Amino acid sequence: MNAVLEGLASNPALPGFLLDRLVTSAELATVLADRNDLAPHHVRALLAHGDSSAVHTLLEKKLVHPDDVPIANESVALVLTGHADSDPALARALAFHPDPSIRAKLPEWACSLPKDVIALLARDPSPSVVAELVLFHELPLPLASTVSRHPDPGVRRALASSPHTPASVLASLDQGELARELADNPATPAAVAADLLPHHASRYFLAGRTDLPSSVYEQLASELEPGILSQLAANPAVPVPVLRQLSGTRALRPAVLRNPSIPLDLLTDLAPAARIGPDPVPRIASASAVELRELAASPVAQVRLMVALRADLPAELFARLVTDADHGVAAAAAPRATAAQLWELVSRHGVPVFAAVARSPLCPPELLHHMALRAGSEGEVCRAVAGHAAVRGETLVLCLEDARARHLAAAHPHLPVGTILELLGIEFTAGAAAANPSLPLRVMEELVSSATW
């Protein structure tokens, strides 16, 4: 489908008479179903296309009841089974469908299945149907025990992987054959999972479990495979001595640093060489007020930066960090700064804090313009400015050199109309420009009138 028409279909300013025309297009049904201004006749028109994605959206938005949906095809029927108010007879009918691929999709889609349908699918001649059933639905214990002896290995793997499988059945499965699946299944009892350690295929998944004895983690720490050690380094159940041991490997330090159970002294030791993203470090997020004060006074800038990322800092700590001499620390605090503090940040630190300041919802339009003028070709700054709700049109024009910023600007309602029209003629920005609510009505009419579908 034409990107311009898709953009128009999502444009919140699209008038009703043009929406009346667009709903006749089956290809636009999925996009149009997301709109918040659909009248009953629009809903009926969209349902008539038999588009399962559109039906799913309309059901989710409660714009239609399952009984009112025409069952145009199997995909729509499957979507209906996922609704709590759907007729159980529909699931029964699909369970007898001659195509095994349809029967296999039923367990995933259906929010619940009648007992007789579960029993029927459990005896299905297609192993893929049985496998999907045990993955998505709980079987009665006797039936699960019977399925555990299914001749197809794919069914047994699905049973071992399923969180719906009874613990007693999981304990009875062949550990040698199914070690990987059992280790990865949170429903597998801890005692059973611990016994999987001799099977190498289980160790990556065991390293991520939080319910095992300390001795298991200690043994896993002697592994050589990076994937297993990375799982272990991130696991909050791993004993502190093991974390200290793992931190001796440089490649594991980022995972150890984000482990919620890391002791603060180890966090402080690892912080100087760490690359901190925008998300708060879990141990900092759980730190007490006393711990935060100690960390905020650290001579290590990276430690202070981690503290500055926390959204609920006490006022006195935030005031200290937002005026920090290190631009990284100050930038981390920027999203919660006042407009006056943002101006001060930019004045003190310049370009290195521009992107962080521009992402603040309180950044005033004048400051956005000030930064856009001085950012040059700095793409991150341009994108942050172009995505701000308060940015002015003349500021958006300054951001068009960066491709991603140009795409953001194309959809921004403050972009000058002339520029919107220019971007409407460029393939990469055409869809975004068509979705711009400031697109003139006459242009919308021309685009719809010239469309072919």
C-alpha cells in the first residue's frame, strides 16, 4: 500500500468525508482500525474486509462485540476465539478443521478452551497441534501424563517447555533428552532443575534461574562459555563472592554492574570504566536515602551519574547533581530540571548536554531553537529537538539535515506547510508528512482522489 495513503489513514485531522472513502480500502483496514474517531458505519465497513488484524484491534477497543463480527475466514475466526465473550462452539468447529495448520493455531489464539476441545486436540494426529496445545493450555494431570509419552519428540519438548505442565509431569520427563527445555521452564521444580547440571545443554538456562542452591551457581562460575557466565553475572540470586569472582573478567563487568544484588563497594569499583545507558542501575534504584547521599558525594563521576539517573531523588541531591561540574552527570539529571536549570545547563556545558536537555518535556521553545542553531550536524541533538512537542516551526526547519530528524519533523504539526508539502514528495518522509495534522485539507482531498485501490 502507498505510504502516503497509510499516512493519511492515521492522520488525526482527516475529515469524516475522506475517512468514508478510505474505509472502502481493504489494504488500509489495519491502519484505520487504530483511529479514535470511527463511527459505527466505519466499523461495519472495516469488518466487511475480513481483515483479522483490524478485527483484533476493534475488539480490543470494544468497538464491536464478537457476536457482531462476520466470520469471513479462518483468521477472523481464530481472532474471535481470543475474546472472552466468544462462542465456545467456534473453538469446537476449528478443532475439527481439516487443515492441521489451522488447528495448530487455535491453542495460541484461544483465551480458553472447553475441556472436550482440549481432550480432542491432545489426541490430534498432527504432532504440531498437540505441541501447541501443551504450550498454551493447562492439561488435566492424567492427560498431561499421557502426552508425556507421546512418540513425537517435538511434543515432548513442548511439554517440557510449557509453564502449564504439572510439576510432577516435568519431574518424570527424560532429563537427558529434555535438559535444555526443563532448565528454561520456570515451572520446573528447583530440585529437578538442580539435577540437570551434569547436562551441558541446561547450563545457560540454569545460570539465569533464581531458585537454585548457591552450590549450583558456584559450579557454573567455573564455566568457560561467555554466554553462561553473562547469564550468571546478571542473576540477582548469585552469591556475592561469585559476583566478585565474575567481575574479574572485563567482558562480564557490565552485567555485574547491573545486577540488583551487587554490593555498593563493588559497584563503585566497577563504575569508572562503565558505559552507562539511559536506564537507572537497579542497585541504585533500590538504594536507601543514606546510600544515595554517600554515592552522590563520590569523587567518581560515573557513580554520581548513576545516581542522577534516578527519577525520585531527594530535592537536595537533585539540586547538587544538576549543577555538577561533570557534563555527563548534569545531563543525566536534565529530564527533571526546570526551564531555568536547563538554560543554566546549556550555558555551562554547551553541546555535550544539548540532546539530554532537548529531551526534557520542560525545555522551552526558545532554548530548543538556541540549541538547534548551535548543534550543526549533530544528529542526536537534531532528533531530540525534532521530537519535542513544543518545538517551533522555524526550529524544525533547522533539523532537516539529519535523515531521522527529518522523518520526525515531517509528522510534526508545527512544521511549516510549505515544508510539509516538500517532504510529501520525498519517499522516506512521504508517509510521515501525510500523517501530519497540519497537512492542508485540499491536499488530503487530492491525494485521496488520485488514489487507486
